[in-house]
Amino acid sequence: ESKEYVVQDGDVIVFRHSG
């Protein structure tokens, strides 16, 4: 599982990728 951190409009969104 890897995590991708994306900053959008001042908010941190975490996308969790399984595999």
C-alpha cells in the first residue's frame, strides 16, 4: 500500500493505493 499526498486548495488529500 502506497500513499500519495496531493495539496489542493490548501487542503491535503491522501490517496491510498492498494497493491
